[in-house]
Amino acid sequence: MKLYTKGGDQGQTSLLGGSRVSKADMRIEAYGTIDELNAFLGLLKDQEVNQKRSGQLKTIQDRLFTIGATLATEQGNHKVRRPDILEEDIAFLEGEIDLMEEKLPVLKNFILPGGHQAISYSHVARTICRRAERRVTALDGHEPVDKIIIKYLNRLSDYLFVLGRMIAIELEVKEITWESRV
């Protein structure tokens, strides 16, 4: 089977279930941003400092793939079998956030991205996650999206922020704080 089908050469793509939509459709934009986030999480996972949490990041990538499949499924199609995002997936993120926060100093200032490549990757992933959340929320304004997806993305962006702080501690890199001129 060839990878290319030429089916998208005219700016259309297929949803799971078979219907064709514009590649500029809000649904495509939403799951495309999820795909971008997943790719960036792979880059974050590949950083040496994250070797001990590689399985954890792989689990998150699996959930993002699930979200992408959910968003790629045409509205009302119940014939396509796919896994779901569950409350336990959100509880997993919250548990990991809590464990990391126990080891972090109290946040007294806004943190700027940077200090080490791995820290910056975490912040870039966080901002892509926030964009994905905005895209999915916008899609939800036009057609219903399971609210647990939005909740998961919101919690994941929190996780990625805390992960960036945790990486700074593990690498013994001083966090860069925002200094206001006021």
C-alpha cells in the first residue's frame, strides 16, 4: 500500500468514517494542532533529562493520539471504534503535577522559558498545548466536542509548565524569572 493517495491534492481530506472536508476545516485544524503537540512531546521525551519519565511521556502521547482520533471521527459516527479519554487520564496528570510540585520551590514570580534546551522544549510544548486547547474549544463552539478533551488539554498544559520547572531543578539550572520595569 502506498503512503500517498493523491486524495488530498485538491485541498480535501477524509475524516474517519469517510466524509470529505476541507483541509482548512476547524476540525482538521484542531486535530492537526494535537498532532503537532504530539510530535513536540516526542522531542521533549527524547531529551536525556527525561529518560526516567519516558514511559510517562509516552502515555501522554498515546492519549494525544486518542484525542486526535476522536477529533478526526466524523460527527455522529458510532461505527468507528476508538479509545476514549477517561477521568483517570486527568487524575494521572494531576498526580504527576502534585509529585513534582512537592519538590519545587514555591512560585513567587512568573517564569520565562529558557535556561536549557530541555526546559525550552517543555515550554514550547506547553504553548502548543494551549493553542490546541483554543482550537478544540473553538471547534466545540460549532459542533459538540467531549468536554473531557478540553479538560485534559488544560491539565496537560499545567503539567508541561510544572515539568519545565522540574527539569530546571534536575539540571540545576536557575529559573529565569520575569522582571517587570514597574
